[in-house]
Amino acid sequence: MEGPGAATGRRLLVLGAGPAQLGLLAAARERGLFVIALDRDPAAPGFQLADRRAIISTEDEQGIERLADAERVEGIIAPGIDWPVGIAARVAEKMGLPHAISGAVAALAVSKQRQRELLAEAGVPQPRWHLVREPDQGLPVPSVVKAPDRQGQKGLTLVRSEEELPVAISRAIEESRSGVALVEEVVDGPEVTVNAFSLRGEFHPLTVTDRLTAEPPAFGVALAHVWPSEAGGKAAEVAESAVAALGIENGPTYTQLRIGPDGPQVIEVAARLGGGHDAELAKLALGVDLNGLALQAALGESIWSAALNAVPQVGGAVARFLVPPEGVLQEVEGTEEARAVEGVQDVRIYREPGHVFGPFLRGADRAGAVLATGDSREEALERADEAARLIRFKVGAESLV
């Protein structure tokens, strides 16, 4: 289906049109690219920024390959979500298209099991972990149980007691593509994110942000990314060693770490842009256009090292997410007032009236985001919080007609 755009430039296929892809889709539109976006959700907000849309799951590799061939695309990219990173790399390889990483490297990046094995071989600090194929109570707690080959908190459980382990493991195994569960030690300490870009084997760390997360049952869901980090310390150095262990030499990476008593430990590496407006935050904070760099990499365009020169633009920057009440969205009030708050750079609302908000469990349940800057991280966070308080999601019990 054709979109509202008038782009006549190079043809790019974007896997995903949800909130995690909005920043890249907007950047592609600004550059005049002809964007084909796909998503299984017909109401995905990113479709408004695409020139053509396709209702296809981001995990349907055969469907994606057929679409890429039919549309004669010149590049494929999967920003903000993990599993499609491997699909994008493999399809690009089959079609002889440029891509930041190979299919083989992408396969390592999207497997939490292979990541753990490679990090261990390279001596990169990480939580203790166990791979299990059936429910078990003989493992240490507290722990995080997850499916090693899924995304979006699918099969993810924070386990606080040994009695909870069997159910959590069964759930992860059920969600897993490979029929196994990954049980990881809980590292006690704050969580940070390192957003970086690798160019010809050189790792360029950009924003190191404090990742403020929700309490269970929305365990692991980010409520805010705050720059600069107060807890980061040597996080960028550990992230660099993790990225090298996976063989990632080009393109964006998003590394989550916990800062434990013995220093940073790697929770996860993703060979992609972050899904929480991390690229936009990097541009506000450091003047580096991560979305633009990712687009260049996807299209095989030359990238100069100077494009990665990071110069602080502000004292603090925040991406603060909006948590909605449960119910059917009727309308959203206060967005213009929120945009008028000093230091607020953008307000994004992800859903249209008629969308049903359920319990807040996953990142996909967030309703929007505020991006704000200030002379300090505290001021940026205060401004983002003030704007968020002005935004009201009015919900009802019945769907709109």
C-alpha cells in the first residue's frame, strides 16, 4: 500500500514499523529515501512515515525475501528489534546487497546462548549462567530466566525463589525456538546502556546512559534512558570487548550492562540501533547522527570517521517513556502543552484512538516518549517528567465506533 510520501531516492526496506523504528523511519524520510516498511500490525505508527507498507511479520524470512526482491530494494535494515537483525543480514547476503554485518555475525548477535559462550571464551565479564532443557530447582536464585532466541521480554521472568524456577523455565522453553532456557544470575547494581558505532573494526562509544527500569511484572522494561550516566564507569570498555568477541566490525551496537560490585557485566549485545530512541538521544547529547550512519551502512555508502566525532551539545538528555492506563484509548490530551515545556525536544505518541492498552508488561506496552535536554542530567529529567505529567491518556471500557 502506498503511503503519503513523495520520495524518489534509493529504495530501502525497513523491518518493523513500530515505536522502536520511528526515529530511523523519520531520518530516512528526511533524506528522501523511498521507504518500504513492513510490520504485522496494520496500525503500526511508523507506517505514516513510509512510502509503501506491507503487512508482514518481521520474523517471516521467506516473505521478507520475496518482498525485497519484488521491490528491488537497495538496502535492508532492522532497527530496534533483535531477531530480524539476522533476517536482514541473510536476505541482504542472498541478494548481494550491502549490509553492516554478515549473516554469520548476525546469527551470533541474535542468539543469547552463543553470546554467552563467546563472551566466556573471550573473558568478557558477564553474569554466571546455565543452559537448561527441562524444569529444574537446583539452580541459584535470584535469577533471570529467558528464552535465548526470542525478543521483547518473551519468556522473560525474574525468579526470586527456588519454587518459582520450574514454572519460569517451562515458560522460557515454551517460547524458545530451540527448546532451551537460559538461567542467568541477577547482578546487583544499576543498569546502563552503551550506544556505539563500529567502523572498519574501530569501536566508537557514544552515549552511555543510565537505564531506569520498571518493577515486575514489567521486569526489564525501560522507563527512561538518562545521559550522562552516573554509574557507567568502565562500561564502554567492557562493551567494546563484548562487541569484538561477537566479531562485529561495522555498524551500530546497543550493549546493556549491569554495574555490579566487581564492575560492569554484560547483559546483552545487539547489533542494531537501540529501540528506545537511543539514536535520537545520541544526536541531542553528542551531535552524532546515529540514524543517518545506520542508513549509510545499510545502503553501502561511504562513512568517514569524522562523522563519529562526539561533542557534547547539552549537559543532560533524557528519553522518558509514557505508561498508559488500561483500557481503550479515546483521546490523548496535553501533548502541545508538553511540547511547550522548556527543553522538551520531541513528544511521541505511539497509538491512535481505538488502541487497547492492556497490563503494562513489555516494552511494546509503552504509549509514547518525551525527549528532553537540560544543562544537567537532573534538569533534563525534571523537564521530561514535567512534560510527561501534562500528557493524559483518556481511556474507556468500550471500543470506538
